Amino acid sequence: MYWGIGGSERCFPELATQAGLTTDEARDGLEAQHAFASLSLDRPTTDNGTDYALKDTLEATDTGYALAVDREAVKPLLRALPAREKTILYLRYFDDMTQAEIARKVGLSQMHVSRILSRTCTRIRQQALLTGGRQPARAA
């Protein structure tokens, strides 16, 4: 006997008995098979005489997700930085110190701090774009 969805409701009691389930459990189990079939987002849909694609019903992408992905991508790269670069980045972007304040604190010139910030941010950005945040393999 065929047990597929779309068959007669009369098959559920027999299927349930054979499987040791309730009729509702048998129905739910067969209906769950639809969870593995996807619909095309271009599938035409009609509502009140208006035709539109299924994708037109979706909300706009939340930019917060992209920010979260970007932050996660740079975490391992930031962890791998030398201590001095980590300190300078932390002081600039988390303690909101100016380059001159950082320079005084770590004993460097403001210009040197500026170069370290620029070089480090550029390197992190390039590595994140190339590796998706994974640490690149080190040369042996």
C-alpha cells in the first residue's frame, strides 16, 4: 500500500497500527517529509488577484547579521596579533584614546602609532577577506 502524502486519510489508522503510533503521529510523520522539499523563491503566488513571486514576501536583509559575521571573522586574526599591536588597537578602538595619548602611554611617537594602526588594520582586513577569518597556514 502507498503511504505518501496526498493519499487517503483512511490510510493513517492502518499505518499507525502497523508502526505502533497514534493516527495523529502517523499523519504528522508523513507531513514532516515536506520539510525536506523546498519551494522556489521565484514561484508565482496569487493573493486577491495579485500575482507576485514568493521572494517578494521576504523581508529585507538585516544588516546586523553582516556585522556579526564580520566581527566573528576577525576574532581569530586579532588574537594572533603581536602584543604591541593588540594593545595599540585596544587603546584606540576600545578605550577611545587618541594616537597622541597612545603614543605617550606605550612610549612611541604619534606617527609610529599611526603607522602601526594603519598597517595592522590593512593586514587584518586583507586576511579576513582572503580567509574568511580563519588563520592562514604558516610557512614551515
